[in-house]
Amino acid sequence: MLRYKIYLNLIFCLFSFSISSAKQGPWVMRISCGARVNVHTPPTNTLWYKDFAYTGGIPYNATITSYVAPPLSTLRFFPLSEGPNNCYNIRNVRKGHYSVRVFYALVAHHDPDPNSDSEPLFDISIEGTQIYSLLSGWSSHDDQVFTEAQVFLTDGTASICFHSTGHGDPAILSVEILQVDDRSYYFGPEWGQGIILRTVTRFSCGNGKSKFDVDYSGDRWGGDRFWNRMTTFGQGSDKAISTENSIRKASNAPNFYPEALYQTALVSTDIQPDLTYTMDVDPNKNYSIWLHFCEIDVSITGMGKRVFDILINGDTVFGAVDIARMSGDRYTALVLNTTVAVNGRTLTITLRPKEGNHAIVSAIEVFEIITAESKTLLDEVRALQTLKSALGLPLRFGWNGDPCVPQQHPWNGADCQFDKTSSKWVIDGLGLDNQGLRGFLPGDMSKLRHLQSINLSSNSIRGTIPSSIGSITSLEVLDLSYNFFNGSIPESLGQLTSLRRLNLNGNSLSGRVPAALGGRLLHGASFNFTDNAGLCGIPGLRGCGPHLSAGEKIGIAFGASVAFLLMVICSMCWWKRRQNILRTQQIAARGAPYAKARTHSAHDIQMTRHYNHGNARTAAENGPSLLS
């Protein structure tokens, strides 16, 4: 019985876990650009996170240009002085498929920036792929105040970049990253992680007001899409109809369209049976077109009552469309998708009746299909970021985002080449000469293993030349002239067998030029070692004595210092002793007469004492005889 209860509890826990996992909502990040605190906006009380540590730029007050834009009061703009490329780098993003949306605004009128009164025109890229270039007049069109695209984010980060084009400073109102279903907007075998879908237009037919999914009470997995209103295609060719009946098969995976989208529609009239929508597009691109239908017209009672063809730029892409038959019933959603290549600048969608004399449509979506750019090798990106920090690279260089993509906006001073082996971009050249750079060269430069040319001449770079440069075997040109490099030339540079030009002149290098480099001079290589007072070992430089290591040089210098110190000490001792001797002699010379007199007196006394003592002893000896 106990075992049975344990099994039941285990099954219940597993079931609860699966239910909680299934109910996990989509990952969402909304940033109010320039905001210093989190913000909630009406009417949905949407949370916008404060703008902290994502990017550079300058926060300022915003001028909202459209009711479509979220009601936020701040923005972040990026003056050209801070570089042509600026990015929002967002971390800890859950792996998945996302709708990424960027709203822009105008800097408040009282901003002292002289460009604040003009519409900024700039390019936008996501994950290194350029998706859009702002068009003049965007601030007066509701559906042009933002850019939106669906993209796969797989490495835990999201990079959204803004590229200056010389027409004002990019000014960003908000950034949104909204997770959608992994198979959202699947359009065929080409769909996948290498594809980005940029929203060109999306509108709800017959609706009198533009709405977001949230206004439709739509499922959050839909990504909160914006549906622009479309009350008519023009010239009295259609009429709007609506219903309050429930719609079946609407909010289903993977796109989760809101039910209300199918409760309005445009229907053609007797004046013009065809329903035709025409829009401007960029030429020579592929577009994914999604057409939404629902039979809500009360005059259509069943299948076969309304049949029409769908043509795009004159070509029939769907023939004999019967909504009631294809969806299964009236008041049931039907979605048709096709991909077309457009050579010109116009996209025309025509619904041409075959039965029933009238066509109907509920909504239309058009996406540009963009092939995602291959990124730069991650190791080389990190190596350039380390170099940027070590050299204190000025902001004007705009080393943000990916060095090589989008191809329209590569990093200044970094040359890129596509590597077919890895299907990634690599760095094959660095041209940062005469840029006022300071700092030092990091050892990480060896990770730039595809470099063919390095030119860092005429800067103020200090320190030693990293020996790791010798591992960049593809290097053909190395110009480090007119800097402040010191120390010796690394022996590893002799391993650069492809090196044909080496300029190290105008530095403070010392020691012997590596023999391998000296021998290369005989094979037509162009090397310049002049203006380095400490270098030796090849024709044109001073001769080298016995080659001493750095440790030996330090030892010799230390020994010489100790010997010199001992010599000074001995000299001082000898001088002091000599002074003492001279002083003694001087004292002796001054006291000599008195010393001589004392000597004579003492001698006389001794002689007298000796004489008296002798006489006394003679008297004693002769005494008895005298008495007798």
C-alpha cells in the first residue's frame, strides 16, 4: 500500500511539473530607452524596464509622433561623435524565436542639439543583419514609427544596432523582445534560423481603429502585433462588414491570431468586383504574404456561394478559393500563405471573383524575407574588443556590435574577409595608423589568426611587442613604426615566413635583431629597424658585443653598484685614518721641547740616585774596619 502511494505521488509530481512547464509564458523584455526607473504605461499597465548598462548614447526627453507609439517620455539618442555604430546588447535571453520591435521618436524641441528638429534617418540591424533603413516622413505615418522583425536568438544574447547615415542622430524610444512560437510564420523549406522576417505591413480590413494584439485580448504567444486599420482600398470599390459571432480556428498555434481579426472584413461591390491592394516595396526581394479570410457575410449561406482567384502582380497564386469549403464552415478562420519574388517596386494583390461576383478579405500581412548574415568568428570579435580596451580606442570609431556585419557598416580600421571553411567572417587587416592611439598591444592579438596586415604606425603605443604576434602565420605586413615600443624584438617574429614588410623604426627597441629576421633581408624582404638606439646585429646598426640576457645585465649592474659602493666606503675610511695620523703628528710637534726637558731631568735624578746609592753601599762594606 505504501509503495502504491509513493508511485501515485511521483506520478502526480511529474504531471504537475509537466503542466507548469506547459504553462510557462513567453520570455519578454521591454526597455524604455533613457528611463532611469521602471515605467508602467496605460491602459494595459505594461511594464517597461529602465535603460541601464545596455548601451552608450545620451538619454533625453522624447517627442512622441504617433498614438501608436507607447506613451513613454524619454529616449536615447546617439550623436555621431560617439561613433557611427551603437547597439543595445541584451543578455540572458532565453533561446527561441522572437519578435523584435524598435520604436523611434524625435528629441524634444528644447534640446540644444542642432539636429534635434530634423527627422533622424538611420539603419537598423538585428544580430548583425541590416533589416531596415528609415525613410523620410516616417514621423507622420503610424505604421512607420517602428521596425519589427522575427528572428531566432540562440546564444543567450540579443544585439540591436543603429547605424548613422549622416542624416541626424538615431533617437530610440523603446526596444521590445517578445518570444513567439518556435514555428511562427513558417512559410516553407527555406524558413529557419538563417531567415529573418521583417514586417513590411500588417492591417485589419474593415476595422476603424488600429490595434495591438493586447487590445484584441490576443494570446501572448502572438507577440503583441500591431494591426493597422484599413477601412477601404479606395475609389468606392469595397465596403466594410462585421459580425459579433464567435470565430473558430482563430487563435491556434503557431501564429495565435486574435479572434477579433476575423470579425471584420472588406467586401467588393458591384461597381468594382475585384478587390485590389497595391503597395510600394523594395525591388529584387522575396516577400512572404499571409492572407486572412473568414466567411462572415450573411448573404453567403454555404459552400460554393463565393469563389475567387488570388493574383499577385498578375500571376494566379491561389485558384478557386472557396472560404467556407477550405475552412470547413462559415465563421471559421482561413489563412493562406505564399512567397513571391518582386523585381519591380510595386506589389499588387488582387482578389478576382469567379462565383458570387464579390470577393472578401479579413486581413493582410506582408514580410520581407531576409537571409541572416554570417557573423564574425567569436574569438576574433573578443580579440578586437580586448584591443579596443588596451589601446583606449576613441568612441568615434564606433567599435560596437559585429566588426564585419552588416556589410554596409563594418568597423573603421578593421578589414574583413569571408572564410568559406568556417562560413564566418574573419579579420584580415588592421589599419589604425596615425590615430592618436595610446596604451599597449595585448597578447590576445594572436587570436586574430587570419591577419595579413597590421598597421599601427605613428601612434603613441607603449610597452613591448607581444611575442604572440609570431603565431599569426598569415601576416605579410607589420608596421609598428614611430611609437614608443621598448624591449627586444621577439624571436617569434622570425617564424613569420610570409612576412615581406616589417617596419619597427622610430621606437625605443634594444638588443640583437633576431637572426631569422636578418637572414630574410637576403630574400627581398623590406625591413626597417632604424632610429632604435639600442638595436644591433645587422648591417646598418651598431655591432653587438657578447650577448647578455636581461638577468645577466641586471647582475652585472648590481655587482658594479656594490663594487662602487665599497670603493667609496674604503676611500672614506682611508681618508679618516689619514686625518687622524696627521692630527697626532701635529700634536706631537707642538709638545716636543717640554718633553725633552722632562727627559733630561729624569736622567739627572736617576744618575744622582745611582751615585748616592753606590757611595752608601761602599761605606757599609768598609764600616767595620774603620770602627776597629
